[in-house]
Amino acid sequence: MTVLTTHIPDALYQRLLQLTEDQAISLDQWVETALVAQLSVWEAKQYLLKRARRGDWNRFQALLDRVPSAEPAEADRL
């Protein structure tokens, strides 16, 4: 396991201490969970950007052009 040392504003630190006390978890556990969540968001964004670069707007438009112009079925209406 790696030790990470960082500097954060005192006000943020106090809010984190209160939160972890209320949730009955350690500050280390909370920070680890927050980092995992943020990393997951970042990785998902990178994945979607990579997939988007593979897309072809003209092919997408051609597919949409094949969809018949019709009112939705009664069960599909909002």
C-alpha cells in the first residue's frame, strides 16, 4: 500500500472529519472511496470519448433516415 500526503484547506478537512464521524468510517476509507469513484468517472469518460471517435455521423444519419416517420404506438406515448 502507498502512503499519500496532500495539503487541503482547513475548512475542507473539518467538513471531511465531520462527515466521516457521522458515517462512522475512517478518513482514509472515505478518501479511498472518493478516489475510486472519481477514477471510475474519468475512465468512463475516456472510454466514451474513444468510442465516439470511432463513430461516423453520416452512417448514423443514414440509419436515422431509414426509420419510418410515424406516430408512436399508444403504449409508447408519454
